[in-house]
Amino acid sequence: MNTTPIKQNLLKTPILADGALGTQLHARGVRASECFDALNINNPDLVSDVHRIYLEAGVDLIETNTFGANRYKLSSYGLEEKVVEINC
């Protein structure tokens, strides 16, 4: 069978992913009215800390903090010109 490494792993065991990143950021004091995606440039250590905690808990996969990092969503925070910076 010709499969990718991810598919090969899935045949053996489930891949565990991280959980609610926004919920974890909120629990650490980020207000729900703030742009969580902007934390990638305004407070990257906070985002990294949440990712690190998930990795220490044993996840195999972490997702980026870019759920709403698009021009349309960021425009409501006046950050539409920072799409590339936030996503990189």
C-alpha cells in the first residue's frame, strides 16, 4: 500500500490534536472582544506557552492560531493590512 506517513500512523493509532486554543487564551486573561489572531504578533509568547502545554500533555498535532486571520475578519479590528504578518 502506498500511503503517506500520516496515513500510515492513522492505520496504527489515532493522532491526538490540540484543543480549544481560544478557550485557553481566554483563560489566561485575553478578553473575548480581543483579536486572538493578533496575539501572534502582539504576544507570541502567550500563544507559544499554550502550544507548549498541549505538546507536554502528549498531543501529536498543534494547529496555528490563525482561525480568523483573514482580511475580512481582521478588518473588524483594523488589522486587515496585517494578514501576512499575523499568518507568518
